[in-house]
Amino acid sequence: MATPTDTQEQSSDGPLQRWTQSAIQNPDKVYRALFYAAMVFFLVTTLFPFYWLIVLAVTPEGNLLSGSFLPTVNLFGVSGTFPLPVPKGFNPGAFVTVFEQVPFHLYMLNSFALAVTTTVIVLFVASLAGYVFGRLRFPGRALLMLGILAISYFPPAAFVIPLFQAFAGNAPITIPFTSIPLFTPPRMLNTPGSMVLPFSALFMPLSIFILTTFYGQIPDGLEDAARVEGTTRLGALFRVIMPLSAPGVATAAVLTFIAVYNEYFFSSIMATSPEAAKWSPIVGGILSYQTQYTTQFNLMAAASIVGVLPVVILVIVAQERIVSGLTSGALKE
Amino acid sequence: MRWMENLSDTQYAYLLLVPVFVLLGIVALYPLLRTFELSLFALSADFSSTNFVGAGNYVGLFTGEKNRFLPGGTTFLPEGFGTGALLNSALVVTIIFAVVSVLFETLIGLGQALILDQDFYGRRWIRAAIIIPWAVPIVIQGMIFFLMFNSNVGFLTPPLADLGLLAPTNTLNDTASATFIIIVADIWKTSAFMALLILAGLQSIDRGLYDVAKVAGATKWQQFKLITFPLILPTIGVAVLFRSVQAMRVYGIIDTVSSCTVVPSLSCMVVATFTTREGTSAAIAFVTAAIIGTVVMGLIVWQGEDAI
């Protein structure tokens, strides 16, 4: 990375030297230059992988394996390798083929359905808990919050074995450490339930902590006023406190949606075969390109671009919410 | 609904928490206890029944007796101190992944946070660009790095192989190279998360302190060393531990970029063995949970009440 400060020694005169002179007199200018250099560096490193996906996706299939993506350029008689990969040809057809070879839109629809269902469940349950922890004083409050926090730290691997057995529905669930059978669960593998249940438990703690913070900030007077008007206790929560904390609710919703959309562990295990009809989410869709069409790298790239678009749009639209939620929620956790 | 109005605060609180208890009870508490129970049993020699073996599975893991059940010649503890032996150990590879990726994520996240803390035109867009990797689904993150480094189209492999960082051929099936790539992939995705946490710490610093420093003639570096850094150190501490806990769970990125037999993380080993060797798998899962639990206890003791 060549910053103006790196090159100042090589130049002997001209505008660079004038810049150097003024920079020595005014060190703030150097900091400013360093600042922009660092900013460009971070931008390039974060966005470059997406550029690479686009390059691959528009390269025609026949050209993928021949030659290099780094073209040799001849500039005024000096030839060298261009440092940035460029497409070898142009054929946006991969963005259509990607839906034909594998029903990728159905996988995405599955992901949306799972994410929306989980978000609704999490918002409802976490609202009740957020109200309790944010607004009520009762014995055991700190201990319960600590318990929920502790559970959220356990790795998914510590839950997966019994959950998989239970969702397979072959044997009755017994009380741990005894052989007393409770009930035989229905077979839930390859259904939304086997994914929504673990997702809800996994991502609920963050929403609880976000909503606890937001609900705790609503003045008591507003709730009292609603109660005097004749609202029930639950009514006050859902008609007064929740609407007044709309930014907090939106934050919890966005973070839960993104978390479910991005989840890998349970998505790949609970949907036992990567088929859209069996509720496999985008994890299954993308992986079926990797396993079935092993050399069609342009399709893998196109599928990745299509799959990533919803979250990119969500980040751009809701970035204020994401930033405030992650910082308030995660630092609390 | 009348009866609900007459409950005391405590009764009402516990009533509202019933859904949380039910959900966490089914999906977290029951599986956790059951995993522990399973880890105390082992399959009999003729595969017909399971026998109670107490801590046998754990002892087997740590003595290396269970290594034969792990895929791809993986060992649980390292069998030597060479690079190959260390990277072939599920425990060591997971810890290396967590330590190295969190270290770089902290440094890069700090850099990004210092940038985002400034006021400049277009800050909103730069911030969105820096957050986007955090929101990318793990499977797509894996696909991106698979496409950048695989031996057919991955244009990054030849230059990095020339530097001696990666194996020139069959890169994604070489343990050291694949571990390197997976760490880079994790750093790319998660630095932004660190940046946001550290940014929150930066923005809580009283700006007046910098005015005082300027009047006193402190350079930018002195301002950073004497004001910024000490004040954000607690935030960085919490963020580092929080991220380490998440990094110990690594699974999806390995499964997509390479495979669990090449980079054997602890979660990978649980998934690879749980249909055939329940007891061993449950024991590994519980050891993972115990390691994470130790880290978290450290955090809670160190932070005290503030951790909640």
C-alpha cells in the first residue's frame, strides 16, 4: 500500500515535495493521509471478495479453466501482470441458469420462511422476558439472567446429539439419568420445526438483552396511565411498551433474521438431504452446487451473489439498528 | 384474564417467563443433561447395547484410545510437537484457530473502529461496507474463500504458494494451508463485529479529554497511548472473550471451504461421530462446553456484576 508518506523520499521536486514541506509544518495532514490510506485498505479488503464473485459469475463457463484471471498488460512497452482479476469474457446467463439447475429460489424461500417464523417466536417470547427483566423487581432476577446468559454461551455441538435423536422420533424421550419414558416425539427432521426450535433458543438470549434494555427505559408513568385507562397488564406490554420501544423491537428483529439466515450448524444437520422440498435452506442450495456441479464455478459464484443480496440490502437499510443492537446487546452479554 | 391482574410482581414475573423456561428447557437444558448422560455410556463390543462406563469416554479421549473413532486419522490430543501432529489434533487446531483469528480480528477491528470514530463525508456508507462481511451467511463466506483458493480457478493460490504460505497443489486438502485459509476467512467476516464493539467503547470516551491533551501539546500517538487505549481496554477485554467463545464453535466454514477430516475442529468431531459413536461424540461435545465454560467463568469473575 503506497501512501503519500511512503513515497516522499523518492521524489526530489514537484508537487509531492511541496506536499511534504507543508506536511512537516502541519502534522495533521500526515494523519489525514494515513487515515484515508487505511480507509481505502479496509474498503478494498472487505469488498474485494464480492468483486471476485462477480468476476467469476460473468465469466462464460468454457473460459473458466483456461488462462489466468490476472491478465498481462502491455503498457508503453513494459509488460506485467495486472494485479486485479478481470472477467474472461462476459456472459450474465449464469444468473438465470442458477435457478434452472437447482431450484435456488425455493431454498431461499425456505430460508425466509424459517427466518421469519423464528423472528416472530423470538420477538414474542423475548418481549415477555424483556418486560420481566427490564421492569419488574423480583427475587431471582439476577440469577435467571445469568442462567440465560450461560446457556447462550454453550456451543451448539453440546445440544445437537439429543436434539437430533429426539427429532428423528425413533425412541421415546426419557428423563435424563433415568429410564422413565415421557413421550415419543413426532419425526421432525426435514421439517421447519427441527430448525425453528433450536434457532429460537439459540438466538433468543441476544433479543432478551436488547429488549430488557429498551423496555427498561420506558417511564413507569406511561404504563401506569395505560393501566388507569383500563388496559390489562399484558395489554400494557403489547399496546404501550412494545410500540414505544419500536426501535428496540426492530433491532431485535433484524438481528434475529440475519442470524437465522446465516446459520449453518443446525441448518446443515437437521435438513438431512439438501433438497428444497425437504425444507433445506440456502445452506443446502449452495452446497448442492459445490457437490453436484463441481466445475461450474460461475454458477457457484452466481448463487452466492443471489443468496447474499437480501442481507446486503438489509445491512444498508437497517445499519443504524444493527450497530446499536450489536453494541448494546453484545456488550451486555 | 382477571386473575392475572391480582398476581404479585414475583408471581407475574415467573408467569411471563414460562415460555422462556419451556423453550430453553426443551432445546437447551434437556439436551445438555442428556449429552452429559450419553457421554457416560459406551457402545458394547457387539454393538447391541450401551454400557455405563463412567468417565471412561473422557479418559479414553485424553489417553488417545478413542482416536480410532475420529475420522481421517485425527487425534484428540496432539501426538507430538511437530506442526503436523499439532494440526492433526482436534483440541489444538480449535485453540489455534480461536487464538490466531481473535488476535487479528482485535487488531483489525481496532483499526476499523478508529476509522469509523472519525467524522468524514460518506461515513454511513463506509460503515455499511465494513459491516457487510459480518452479515454474509457462513455458507456463502465459505463459498467465497473456496472459490478464491481452490486449485482450479483460485487465482490467489499461486502467488501465496510462491511465498511459501500455502501448498501449491491440492491446497484445500492440505491441513496447514486449509487452516490458514479458514483463519483468514474468519478474520474477514468477523473483524467488523469487533470493530462495532470497540467503536461503542470509543464513542463513550469524553471528548474533552482530547482537548486537554491538545492544549498540553500531546501528539496523536500520545493521545492514543495515554487516553484512548486505557479507556477502551475493558471493552476490548469483553469483546475478545466473547469472540473467543464463538470461535471455539467453528464448524460451518470448515465444512464449506475444506472438510472436517482436513481441519478437525472440536465441533467437526462431534458432528462426524455422533451417529456412530454417541458416547465419544457426547464426551467431545461436553469437553468443548467445559472449555468454553471455563473461559466464561473467567470473564464473569473478572468483570464481576458488570458482566451481566
